Amino acid sequence: MMRLVKGPYLQWPTMHSVCIVWETSCAASSTVSFWETEPVHSGLNGWRRKVKPSMRMVGILETVKIHKVMLSGLKPDTTYHYRVSSESPRGEKVESEEAPLKTAVHRDEPYSFIVTSETGGYGDQAINRQLFAQIANHRPEFLLMVGDVVGRGTDYDDWDRWLFAPGRELFKHTPFYLCLGNHEERSPWFYEFVAYPEPKNYYAFEYGNAHFVALDSTAIIDYRGGEPELVSPIEPGLAQYDFLVDDLQRTQAAWKFVFFHYPPYVSGDYQVEEMRALCPVFEQYGVDIVFSSHTIVYERSHPMREGSLDLTAGVIYVVAGGAGAKPEWFHHKRAWHTAQALAVPHFVQIVIAGKSLELRAIDIEGHVFDILALRKAGARGGAQISSW
């Protein structure tokens, strides 16, 4: 009997579209039914009611196992509900339950997102389930997942074991953006399961008043014999370098974030100093925060520029190795660039309201253990900083 293997889950939300992805156990057609919903504040009717005239269906007759259906013509900052269904050539049918989705907010509206990683790098299913459940409590608009979400990317079953099964309920209504870590092994499965623009391993998007760039640090640096080794120089002419520069100089977003797997700065094992070749680009184009993981700890840097402390125009580097904890990977003392650090399973929540940003590091019990507040003083950075 045909069954749903993965999903449905959401990818690439904009103000007017979102992609619905799911996998079936055999090749079948793809159909998404969706409609606007409105709140109901009374008893047995639940919290939502279908707006019947808004009902629409999008279908693809081609039979596939991994289904990707783009919903378009949607309203910004609007809640819809959807259901996916598939039918095989033999007439077998499968259908999901209804699930909600929300389109991206208008440019100046507040929103939040969450950063985590290492669901497969650390590899503890109980932690992963607790992590995703706690993230759901905070109701972010989307997730950034900074690599190592599987144990072995070339192992098909690992994608369900460490990512899609523990995250199933969350991913129904919360899109995720993933960048490659070394555990993904640059596997073809990554390219099959995500719905990002080509070449998929690096990309950029805007949400609200922020701009995001995902890079594939595993295509730049390889581990051979346990030590990082440059695949190619990080300089003009490297495809990702040129993409990063061109992309950052074009955006007019108030906030700028970059995320990739290997950390340029962490006061622990697996710091990858070669990635610092990109720091001048971040500094030149006013990147606010760079997220990475690889070291399975939490660490936030002081604002830095040209390798030194700069409280007015510096870039902040956050290691969010969230789905696990390796305290033994920390060095016995913090480095000069370390502002806060703790090795506990965690995630990082970012809340943006106009020119104000609040970062909170939260453990999987729901306790906040680090807070950073930034406020833009001008059009290109110069943020005022407070933390506690």
C-alpha cells in the first residue's frame, strides 16, 4: 500500500508563494488543495474556519516519489491551510491531514526565526524530538539549519532518522533553510529533498526587512586526515565568493545574515580559521550576524572587525551547534573574541522589529541562557549593543 514517507513540509516561503514537498513510497501524481482560513473563538468549532470561496487546487500528473508543488498567487502575511494527496498509476491513493501555512510578512512587520543544527552530527533522537517540540513552542516563521542534520548524507534512511521524522510536526507548518555540513557529504539526497534555487548548495533570500545568504563551506574546505584543507582559494573568481559579494552589494535590507557550517571563530575544537578569508566581505557590506555550527556548542562572539573588537561596526559570529552538547570540545579558557559560551542542547531565536533585534539562546527545557539586543543606528549598521 502506498504511504507518505516524508512530509508534507514547507520550503521557500515568500509573500505570494510557498513550495509544498512530500515523498511517497511509490511514484504517484501530486495534488495540493489549499484555502484561506479565519480564526474562530468558540468551543467545538476549533480555532479555524475555511473561507470556502478561496478553495484552490494545484496538481501535477507526472508520477514521482518526491513531490514539489509551488502554490502561487497568495496574499502576504496570511494563514492558509493545505492538504496533499497522491495517486499511483495502479489507483492507490494517499492523503495527508490538513496543516497550516503562513506567507511571508510585509517588509516592515516584526517576525522571528530560529537557528539550530547538528541533529545528525550529535545524533540523539530523544534530544532531536525535544528540540523540535521546544522550537514549536516559540512559533518561528522559519528555521535556519546550519548543517549536520544527518549522520551520513549518503545514507537515505538517515534523512528520516535524524531530520524528517523528529521534525515532522514542526515542518508541516514551519519552513526550513538548510546549508550543507560535512555530515551531509554533499549527497544527492540533499538536492532531492530541498526546493531552493540552483545550484541549491548556496543561495540567498529576503524575508521581512532582512537579507539571508547561505553558503556551502564544505565545497570550499574539505577535511582530509582530520584537518581542514582548502579546496580552492577563498578569493575573487571562486563562484561562491563572487556570488556573496554581488548579492550583498545589491540588497537594501536593514539586516543582513550569512550562514554556513564551518565556524571562523569559536573557542573550542573545530574552529576553521580558513573561513576568515570571507570576514572582510562581511565587514565591507555590513553583515550583522554570521551563523555556523560544526562545534557542538553555543558560542557568541563580541562584534569584530579586522580581527579586533569593534563595538560600533563589528560583525557578530554565532556558533549554534544546537542538537547536542560537547563541553569537552571547549578549550580550557575562552578566546578573546568570546562573549558568551555554553555547551548545552539549544537553539537560537532571533526576533526582529524594524531596526531592533533580540537574540535569545534557549535550551531544550525552555530556559533562556543568553540575550543580545541590537538596534540599528543608521542605514548600514552601526548597531547599538546590549547583552545580559
